[in-house]
Amino acid sequence: MNLLEKIKKQQARVVVVGAGYVGLPLVVEFAKAAFRTTAYDRDPAKIKSLNAGKSYIEDIRSEEIAEHVREGFLSGSTDEAVIDEADCVILCVPTPLKKSKDPDVSFIEAAVETVVRHQHPGMLVVLESTTYPGTTRDILVTQLTQQGKYGIGKDIFVAFSPERVDPGNAKFGTRNTPKVLGGATPACMEVAQALYDQVVDTVVPVSSPDAAEMVKLLENTFRAVNIGLVNEFALICERLGLNVWEIIGAASTKPFGYMPFYPGPGLGGHCIPIDPLYLSWKMRGLKMPARFIELADMVNTAMPEHVVQITANALNNHKKAMRGSHILVAGVAYKRDISDVRESPAIDVIAGLKHRGAEVSYLDPWVPAFKEHGLSMEGVNPDTSFASYDAIVIITDHSGLDYARMTREAPIIVDTRNATKRYAADSKAAIVTL
């Protein structure tokens, strides 16, 4: 039986490399579709949890995992030898930036090297990690064919399909989010599409892996540039004495030709602050600067320090110095109602406040403690008295935070998300917004 037949009969063995926010939902969907699926990850804590039927991310219920573990369709392993039996290998590994803001594809390279050690004829390898155009060709195809034993589209099939995970999104998950897919050859495309047709409602074919890689970068660059634009509008409105939230609200009444974006303390998460810079790096190598991307990055990267400065200004207006002030940061996750702190602007804001001599605590019902970028902190009790702080800085507008009590008790609130809008009229606090 060839690979295409195995896939169509749900008899193909699937291994997902990387069992994080991208990989785990994919593992569950393949298990739901009755594929014997293994999550391969080097983190023993994740694998132990997975094999015990327990979820470690918000979007996946433990009951879903436990059900498929019992049925034998889902398992986890820290042993790369599981790839020996794999028919389909999907790579969901991190693609961070180096300190120089250049792409770090070392995780992709390491994952492909692992696959090469266990590759065999009749294997599909798909990359889902966000990267620059050409990565699939230059790394996957090159390494999988370097021994000269396997032909792409004949013995080994390669494709790229960018992840579209939005943590905390209750409406769109893996199955009902359209899946862009580009195969290295027509045969690769046929095999890869047959696999994804089993677990997603809509597959969107494109002409090549390069095109699929570029689609992901366009999606996230669109957001990064527009957020940069509206952040600059916030700075302009501040200088002109206008309320940017009022301006955005009024502009949003236009039923055509406008899409609202909102300012904030900076970008966070695993995509928006990082992915556009993969493209700008690629274009620098081709002697073509990506001006919009680089300008948006400059604006967005400067926002955490701007939040620190307006906090200092608010304290100064109340005849208080930043040094020695007790400041509570409300919300450290990078977005509302999730526990993910990756690249959260809260980390830079806290570091900036501390650098200026403030005594900083944080409150986040989703993040009891964190270690990130040299900071290690534990959150305060949700019942903490807001009156005991000199200022509250709202970074993440979690729905579980008590903004009504906050506006009654706190002397100063720096609200970067307009979370206190409905309470502003009766507030006893001096509220400063972006």
C-alpha cells in the first residue's frame, strides 16, 4: 500500500514534532480523525502530562486528550525513534529571533536532522513553523535528499503549511480555520492535501512552499504594520490633546474602507513581533529594504518604554517620584484571557519600571508565576488592595480583573487597553490612557 492510500484509509502513522501551542491541537485533530498519532517533544513534563491524559494549554480540554489516549490513537514520546514508524511527520518547532533580530532557524534544522536519521521511502514531511520564503526548499528538501537515495515527489514528499493558531479563540480552531498548503512538487501537494483534508474543513492550495511561507508573513505583517500605525496615532493624539480611543471608535462607524486596530503597550506572542522581521531580514539579503516593516517595528518596540514614561509622568503630576513607588502591573500575558507570556510587552514594562527604581508587583489571574527574559516573579493575591499601590499599570485587559474596584481604590491608573472606559466617569482614580 503506498502512502496516499494509507492516508486515505487513515492507516498512516503521524508524528508531530513539537507539542506546544501549535503541535498539540494538531495532534488532537489527527487522533480525532482516527490516525495513530504521536507527539514527539524533548520536554518530559509535556509528554508525561500528555500520556496521563492531561492538557497543559487552555485551548485543549484534558478530556479530549484522555479519550484518545485510552483509544490508542494518541501518545507522546521523548524518543526520536518514534519517527522510524512514521508515515507523516509534521514539524511544529519554535522559530524565534536572535538578539540581532535575525531569524533563528536552528530548531528547524535540528528537527530536520532528526528526521533524516530516521527517514525512509514513503514519508511525508511538512513544516508548519513560520519562517522566511525558501526555508522549506533550502533546509527540508536539501537535507532530505542529500544522501542521493530519495527523490522528492517519488520517495519523500515535502510541503509547507503555516500554522494559524490563535490562543484563546473560542470560534476558530484547527479544524475550521482554512489551511494554506504548498507542496514541493505536484505529487507532494497531492499527498499533503490528502492528509490535511482529513483534519481541516478547507485546504487552500498555493503554487509552492515559498508561496505558502509568504502567505503567513503577509498575514502577520499586515497586523504588525497596522498596529504600528495606530500606536503612532496614539502618540500623535497624545501630543494634540486628543483621546485616541474616541477617534478609533468614531472611525469604526464607517461601514466600508476601514478596519479598526487598537494601540497598546507593545506587541507580544510568538507571531506578530517576530514574523515580519523574518521577511525584512530576507529582503536585506536581496538589497531591498522592507521600510514599512522596519518602521512599524521601531514604533511597536518603543511602546513599552513609552508606557514607563507616561507612568513616571502620572506619578510626577501627583508629586511622587518613580523611585521607591509601589506599582502594580495588571496582566502580564501577551493577550486577554490566556496564560502565554511569550514576548509579552509586560516583561519590558516591568523591567523599565524596575530600572527607574520602582518596586513592582503584578496581578494576573492566568499567570500565577513566570520566568522570562531574566525576570522571575510571582503574582499577588487577586484580593489585593489597590489602594496600597501608588499606581496601577494595565497591560493585559483580562476579563477577570476587577476594574470597578480598581477605579474606586487606586490613586493612579495607567490604562494601555482602555479597559476602564465604562468606569471612568465615576472613578476616584486619575486615569491616564494611551
